[in-house]
Amino acid sequence: MELGARKAVLYSIFDAGVRAVAPDAALMRHVCLEDGQLLVDGQSWKLPRRGRLLVLGAGKGVAPMGAAVEELLGDRIDTGMLVVKYGHGLPLQQIAQVEAAHPVPDAAGAAATRALLELAAGATADDLVLCLLTGGASALTPAPVSGVTLEDMQQVTELLLRSGATITELNAVRKHLSRFSGGQLARTAAPAGVVSVIVSDVVGDALDVIASGPTAPDVSTFADCMDILARYGLGSAMPPAVLHHLRQGQLHQEAETPKPGDALFRHVQNTLVATNRQALDAAAEQARSHGFRPVILTDRMVGEAREQAALLVTQARQMAAE
């Protein structure tokens, strides 16, 4: 096979994996209208008659999901707002968009998050809140707790990124400094029903980690946050206000994020519509159609990219030799 043909085959395999987790198509596979009700993975939600349908969301890939929701629900949407990464917006008709920075949050993201929280806080028991979430939402929706500034949040993010902390560790800390993440959006929207449609970008697909879980129960604690800072030797480098808030939380002087079993989640549905594994399976199927024998080694690889790439090449050569 000539080099050009080989490249075409490799691109087709890669494209198959990407298409399998395209946010708009993924949403439409799991969400539909049936007899005037919103059906999400088999669970029915009545579209509000007296109340409103609000569409809220954030993430690097959330704009295509917004377009799909507009196609599906049209003028049933009363109001909506999405926070997207700079340059990642799409022309939408009924849902407003605000562009903000990723991976380090900025003032535009902070202002947009205040607006999202105001919309959620205005929801009533007659309303339905449809949330669209993808990777990147954590950075795009900074909502610092009282006493902590946006600059503090920026410094925390940069310190943890440089330290080599995992996304789970990074998000655990950010959740405990936020009024939006770690189930706080669901808490703010209560008693309205909340349906979240989620695209995963994290290893293991934990709902409380993807986008820092704005509508999911949070299993991490203030004590976990302090352990993370100690693990990477970051305690003395943290902004004083951040360290004070986390220590107060560890002493139960600050409210914890809502946990599994909290009654507020009785009116919340979190639905995962796209994962890394789905992309791998689709790529493998495409490779199979070209006569290859694909082997998926793992969907849980973590570490430095250049090191893991070298490991993958070594494994591929060994398997080819065998």
C-alpha cells in the first residue's frame, strides 16, 4: 500500500472515532420528543405548561449540542445560555452564547457563570432545566466562593496544572472553591427538575469529575482537597484566601458540596451520551473494515503523552512481531 493510501486509511479510522462521539449526534441518540414529553434515555420529563424550559450549559463542545437542542425543541425553549471556549461558538437562534477562556478561567467566564446561576436560581417547581455539559466546563464557569477571587482561581488552576495533578484532583479542588460545580448548579436550580446531557472527556467517566459535575453528587471532600495540596507540596503556594477556605471546610466551618443520597438529586437526571470507549470502539470497527485486527489496549490510560506514545509504539511492535 502506498504512503498516500496508508494515510487515507489512518485518517478514516481516526475520523470514525471522532464522529462516534460528536456532541450533537450523541445527544440526538439519547434525547427525543414523544407524545409531548422529553424522553432522555427512557426517562420521561413533562415539558412545562405553566412553567418554563431553560437550557443551560458549558464546555468546549457544547455549541453543537445547543444546535441539536434547538432543532429538537424549537420554540418550546423559553430561555437559554451556553458558555463556550473562544472561537468555538455556532450560530444559534434561541440560546445565548458567551465565549470565555480555557484552561485558565477569565473574567468573561466569571460573568457568564453569574448569569447562569441567576437563571438557575429563578427556576421554580413548574420549570424544567436542561443542562448541556462537555469537557472544559470547569474552566469556563468560574464562580468563586465568598472571599476567593477570580485571580485566586486562576492561580490555583495554573499551580495544579503545572504540578502534574490529575483532572480528578484538579476538579476536586475547583469544586470546593465554586458556587457552580460539584452539584451546586442542581442545588441552585432546585426545586426545578434538572436533566443533564453529558459528554465525557475524563478517564473512567465519573459524573462528578466531568465538567466538575455541576449537577452530580460530589464524592470528594474538603479533606481530600487538603490531601491533594499536600501530595504536590502546594500548600504554601496557594493564595491565602483559598487555603483558609479549604481549611475551614475541613473543620466543617464551610458547607460541603451535595453528596450522594442528597434529596435534591431525586429531581435530577444525569445522562452520559458520549465516552472515550465509544470512540475507541468505532475506530476499531473502521480498522476492521480495512482488514486490520484491532486491539483496544485500554480506555483508561493516563500520564505524560510523549511517554505513553512511546509505550504504545513498543507494544504495537511486540504484537506485530508475535
